[in-house]
Amino acid sequence: MAHAAQVGLQDATSPIMEELITFHDHALMIIFLICFLVLYALFLTLTTKLTNTNISDAQEMETVWTILPAIILVLIALPSLRILYMTDEVNDPSLTIKSIGHQWYWTYEYTDYGGLIFNSYMLPPLFLEPGDLRLLDVDNRVVLPIEAPIRMMITSQDVLHSWTVPTLGLKTDAIPGRLNQTTFTATRPGVYYGQCSEICGANHSFMPIVLELIPLKIFEMGPVFTL
Amino acid sequence: MAAPPEPGEPEERKLLGFLDVENTPCARHSILYGSLGSVVAGFGHFLFTSRIRRSCDVGVGGFILVTLGCWFHCRYNYAKQRIQERIAREEIKKKILYEGTHLDPERKHNGSSSN
């Protein structure tokens, strides 16, 4: 989860998120250098004593400031497209979970090996135990195995919602009448938090998502398979 | 990268207050070499030409080019290292899982080399 006043991305829990963080660092460095150059140019413009009212053209400069941005855009676009296609790879998921958005809670369905369906409501502040996170913890978490490809089918029963888990690099809109799919493979166990990311009414900020990722052996022993 | 500092650990320091160069791989290395390159290029140009403004331009240009060059070089090596780490991790897992069975990678390798 994010800590107070955090600006950067959360640590990655999936290979895709690792790639996204790498790409973010790459793009940020390029942006930083461009900003540095622009600020320097601005400084020079503001402090120059030179005035020349007879400049009619500057072909070389125009060529440079056309070609250079094109090269920079290619340098940014290529890794971006690589990650985009990586996210769409078909990887034979082991498990399919359905996630349905409501106002203002999520319903999860584990229908592969049984008929487990449950709602996940945010814990109201009065019901928090010591150590629980305000506005983030829920009554029923989504328990999933690590190191197994998982498919999430996301939809909504009423208005637009968005199912987000930043540490996995996931954000998928829940649209009524449409089934969106996202897949991920978690690489380390833990409890990971996300929040609804599409404005959906008064309690839009109070319908969090909590994933509890556990080793596969323990997941297989769990109640999911006893139903 | 995203964990808050534990009590007792030194506080995070960010360049210009928001650039997290400590936790971004290759960033600190690139910025430091870029700064060094900028100073060397700018000061060197000034020593030879005594032109202050042009030397500042060279310094800025040097900073950008050296930072970018170091950045791409370091990130390329970092990416290669990550791939090698991933391959090593997968091979170790396979070794642990299949040791002693017909799927043991070492047995396959020894079998093919003896043939």
C-alpha cells in the first residue's frame, strides 16, 4: 500500500509492474532533461542583452528541433509499445475470478472450482481493529495464489467503477453490460490494496479492493476448494 | 522503492525535493557523471576560449549528453542483469523441483554431452 505523502509508484508485485516502473524511470529521465533544457533556454531568453530584428530564418535550428523531438518520441514509444503488447499476452490462466462493481462494494465470484460468491465492503471506522487501515480494509478479502496466472473478469451491476491494484499494475474499468478482462501473475505474497478509480457516487472513495496473495500450496488447502 | 523509511534509518533525500535518485537504479550514477561532465566540458571550454556564455551553453549541453549517455548505458546493463537474474532464478527453481527425476536439467545436459 502507499505510505503517507508518497509520490512515486508502489513496489512491484508482478512482472508487468516491474516493466512499468522501469519504463516510468526511463520516461522521467528524458522528461527531466528536456525540462532542464527548456528552463535553461528560458533563462537565456530572459537574461540576454542581444537584440536582432533582422533574423528571417534559421533553417538549421528548425531542422534540429524537428528531428530531435521525433527521435525522443521514438525512444519513448518503443518501450511503451513493448509493454502494451506484453500486457495482452495470452498466458493460460490457472484461475478465473469475476469481480462485479456495485454502489458501493465489490462482489467476487470464484466459480472455477465451486460456487463461492461474496461481497467485499469497506470496514467502517467504528469496526476497525487495532492495526487495520482506515478506508482501506474490507470485511472479505480476495484470496489468491502467487506465481499462478490469474484472470480477472470485471464488470459492473450499476454505474461505472474501476478495479485497481497499483502494486500489480492493474486498472480495469467496470462497465455495466460489458465484461472486461485482465490477467496478472503475482510474484510475492502479501496483502495489497487498491481503490475504486472511476467516480461512481457518494461513496466512491469508500469501496476499496484488498487482495490477499498466498502461496499456492496454502491456497489449495483453503476453503475455496472445499465448496 | 515505495516503503516508508523505518525509524533509525537515515531520511530519504530527494534531488530538488522530488527526484528520487537514491531509489531509482542508475539515476544517481547518471546525474553525478552528468554533473562532472558538465563541469569538465564547461570549464574546459572556458579555459580555451574565455567565453563565459558559450561555456555555460557547452556545460548545459555536456550535462544533458553525458547524463543521457550514462543513463542508457547503465539501464542497458541493468536490463541485461535482470534478465540473467531471472534466468538464474528459473533454473534454480527447476533444479530444486526436478532434481533426481528424468526432468533434471543437469541429467539432460550430462546425457547430451556424453552422447
